[in-house]
Amino acid sequence: MKKVWSILVTLAFLAFSIGASAVMAADGPVKLGFVYIMSGPFATYGQFAKQGAELAIEEINKAGGINGKKIEAFFEDSAGKPDVGIRVIRKLVYENGVDAVIGLDSSGVASAVAPIMKELKTPLIITHAATPDVTGKNCNRYTFRISLNENQNMKMAAAIAADMKAKTWTTIGPDYSFGHQSWEYFEKYLKEKKPEMGFLPVSEVAFAPMKTTDFSAYITKVMNSKADGVLVSLWGGNLIDFVRQASDMGFFDGKREVLLTLGAATEVLYALKDKMPEGIWVGTRYWFAGNDSPENKSFVDAYKAKYDTYPSYNAHGAYAAIKAFAAAASKAKSSDKEKVVDALTGLSITLPVGKVTIRPEDHQAITDGIWGKTAADPAYPIRVLKPVKNFTGAEITPPVAETGCKME
Amino acid sequence: MEGFLINVLNGLSWGMLLFLISMGLTTVFGVMGVLNFAHGSLFMLGAYISMQLTRWISSFWLGLIFAPIIVAILAIIIERFLLRPVYGRDVSFQLLLTFGVMLFLDDGVRLIWGPAHHLVNPPDVLSGVFPVFDQTYPVYRLFLIAMGPAIGIILWAFFSYSRYGKIIRAAAMDREMAEIIGVRAPILFTAVFAFGAWLAGLGGALAAPHQSVGPAIGEHIIIESFIVVVIGGMGSFPGAFVGALILGLLGSFGATMAPNFQMALPYILLAIVLLTRPRGIFGEES
């Protein structure tokens, strides 16, 4: 009898302690901080990213969370300004105690923030900003990128440009590092493919300040130049204003080849609708109709059901980063920052965009890319891509030696 | 040559939009002595309201007429209940107050319409393009170029010849004396503030088909319009006109000919004017 009692007490104690440890594990949630542009002319990107993030968090929390812990999200507005970006990331880490930071739209913000992550010892997963520097000469242990970078996108642009009729190229881009670097890399990669190709000198191309709302002067400048090919690296509200004003001024009259490097952002396509000209080559980081994988189908269907729009590449970026973080944390069986960083390094994961591998040497995602030609389709409220041109991650990603990254 | 002509058109169409906004800013400053930081937000509000009206009643013209009026009514409320209590105080109170109103309106717009960009189509009669050499130019931009001087001339005539225009000028010159001879300054101030807001709203409604209606629509133009007002001379109509023309043309030719300095050009001009004629080109030197 006494033995039975002692067994019962032991069992009760065991049950209690298991329960207690389960409670302890579920105690603190996994905290994720998000930094996107939530105000100003690029604020739709932040809105889509937030929606993508919320969808991923909902899915993961419904399935039991990460290692049994629920995700708690903190959203901050970078306003697209480097100083604000640094401030809100410090706040997320020191005040909210986040386990990782996800986001960043602007290359200017990303370049300023990446070095800070070393000091904060917190993983950062960049989902949109494309400057090669953060996985290149400024790479560090804590900074990762899950989306395509500028080199990868410009490799694709150059591959498409090589098959076009244009002989001399110029550009219209935003007047900050992104616009200038896009042009540099485009010239570099296209020259590799076709050394005879001509490029206008930097003094004759057009870079418009980000606050520009009237692009007529830049459009006139490009139309009156001798170039017959134009690389447009404007994005967000700038791209919307540009496309509209350029259409009115006869820019898309077929006399010149045009590449819109970020033209397939659904944020832009939804704003322009049928004002987006047809038959123009546009780039993106992700296209919702880009593949038929079950991962993509479930993402697009869930997103469409929840928000009644098709997901943009920025929505996908935020969604993908959370899925990657969750995969890393469950591989590490912990959301400890150092362990997650180790697990993210070299992580391979199947995302809606396809199979993505984070290259251990520079933390850049090797991911497939897509460009397409704009086309009208009555089944969609926006312009769609038809035909599309797919590129494998391997063919568009420059080798590590070229990136200038020295991981310490 | 063709580049030159198109650059002139580009500069004029932007300049005339700038002129409308600067006129409101300069009138409010000239008469009331209030530097209205919220002017750009009123411009933005004009654009959003005209966009909304155009969607509801699908008429650009009704939007163009009613949006500025709605903005003016809002301005009456702002003047009557917020601005009036701080007239007697230090000028920094007014600056802080209008700055607060600006933040409030900007976030209000974001709350109501969200961060997305909206397009407004010009009315059919203005939506075409016409050929210039071997390219096309939108008719709507010509309409903008015509609207600036038209509204400018109407207002100039109003201020020069009508009784109310003269009263406003009198009050601007010497408020106390005007009150002594029977001008009801408080109502006059409300009217002038509403009029400035109406011009901002009109500018916004006119800008809507020309650029997309989004959260930062007023950011760039309001900075330039402050420069216009300082260059032209605070409170001066012809000053606003000339200043807006200069800045418009500087923008279009600067982008083509001096791409590395284009962002600095308006500020360089501002510095030169402030050093040589501190009260602006048309400002009266005391």
C-alpha cells in the first residue's frame, strides 16, 4: 500500500514538473521586430509586408508556434531614413527585447543598419533592400538576406537586354545608392555579355531625387538622348508617377526598349491598373503566379482570402523571413540569438518563391529570379506577366569572391 | 531645340502649380503674419478630397470646384478655434500650432485613405496628347500652364480694384489703423486664412491628375513653395509668380543640364537672394 502511494506521489510530482516545464517553455513568446517603411511615398510596401508577416505568424502560431512558443510581433516605421532605421532597431532590441529583426526596404537604411547588428548581437533578416554591400563588403555574422539583391536582379536585366534591339543604354533611377548601383551593375554585366554595347556617361543619364513627383524633366532628358534602351530602377510612388507621366509623353511608343527593374511589384500594379503599358519587361523579387508549387499555392490562396489582393514581393519577403527564422529556430531547438544565427547560416528551405539557400560565406539567399512582360488578362484586376522568364539562383548569383565579403 | 521647348513646358507646368500654392502661402503671411506650416497638408487634402469626389460622382470638374471649398471650410474651423487664441502671443506659438495641425492632417489622411497611391484621370477634354516634334505632350499640362496666370490675374484684379481686396491690403499694411476705421479684422483674418487654404486645395485638386495621389504628395512642392515665397518677397503676388517660374524652370533645366547640382540649385538661389535682397526680389526694402 505504501509502495502504491509512493508511486502515485512520484507520478504526480513528475506530471506536475513536466507541466511546469511546458508552462515555462511557453512562458516567454518568441519576439520578432519588423522594420518597414510605413509612411510616405513608399508606405504601401510596408503595408504589404505587414500583411505577409501577420499571415506567417498566424500560420505558425496556429500550428503550435516555434519550439512551443508563440510569436509576438513588433512593427516599426523606418520612414525610409537611415537614422530612423537605426533608432527603431535599437528600440526593438533594447526595449522590446526581440529575438530577431526582419525587414528593411531602403538600401540606404540597410547599409546604415547592418554594421549595428554586430554591436546588438541580434540576427537581421533583410527582405527587400537590395544593396550588395550588406552581403558584400559590409557583411557580418548577424546580417542575412532572404530576397534577391541588386547584382542578381541586374544579371537578369542584362540577360534580357542582351537579346533586345537596343544598342545604347541609359537609365532613370532614384538619386541614391540604389539607383546609381543598379546602373553600375547593369553596365558591368551587360558589357560582359556584349562588349559592343554602348552606355551613356553618368552626366547624361537621369537620377531623380526620391521626393520628385513630376518626372517630366527626366523623361524629356532621356527621350532626347541618343539612347534606344532605358533601364528604369525607380520604385514605389516614384515608379507610379513616372509610368503615368511617361505614358502621356509618348515614352512607351515602341521607339525604345524599356526595362522596369522593379515594375512587377503588385503595390505599383494595383495603383496603375490599366495605366501600366503592356508588353514592357518588368522585374521583381517574387511573382505570385510564378510557380505552381504547393507552398506557393497555399501562400497565395491564404493571402488572397485574408486581404483580397495578390501578395507582392514585399509581402512574400516578410512571410519568407519568418518561415526561415522558424526553420532555423526549430533546427537549433532554441530561439537563442547565437544559435539561430548558426542555424540560419547555410539554411535551405522551400518557400513560395522556390527553394532558397542562405549562402554561408556571405549570408545572401541563392534564390530563383523571374522577369516578365506585362500583359492584360481579364481574370486579374492588374497587369500580369506573360510570358515569364525564369532564372535559377545559381546562374544569377555572383560568386562569393566577387562580393567582397569577408565574414569574421 | 525640341528639348528646349519641352523643357520650358515642363518647367512652366510645374511652376504654375507652385505659383498657386505659393500665392496662398504668401497671402496668409502677408496679411496675417502667419507662416502656415500646414499649407502643404491642405494641398494634400485638396488632392485626396478631389480624388474621392471624382470617384463618387465621376466628374473631375465638380471635384475641382468642391474639394477646395471643403478644404477652405476646414481652414475656417482651424482658424477660428486653434489659430485665433494664439494671435496675441509670441510668433513661435503660431509656428508650433500650424506644425501640429500639419502632423494631425497628415496622419488623418493616412488613417482615412491608407498608404496606397490613387490615380485621378483628367477629364476627357483634357486627357489627350498633342504632338510636339516627334513626341507627344499631355494637354493637361497646358491646362495647368494656363490656369496659373488666369487665377493670378483674377486675384490681382480682386486685390487691386475690388473694395474687399483693398480692405484686405489695408489690414495687411496696418491692422490697428484698419480696425480703428471700422474694418472687422477677426472676420477678415478668417476669410484670408480660408482663402489661402482654398488656393492650396485648388492646387491639390489640379495636381491630382498630374501625379498620383499618395501620402507624400505635398512634401516636395511645399518646400519649393516656401523657397518661392522667400525669393519673391513675403506677401508679394508678382514675387510669387516670378519665383515660381524661376524655380519651375530651374527644376526642368537643372535636371537636364546640371544633374549633379539640381537638388542644390533652389537653395543656392535662395542663398543668393537672401544675401543680396533679404526681403526678396519684389519685397519692399525698409
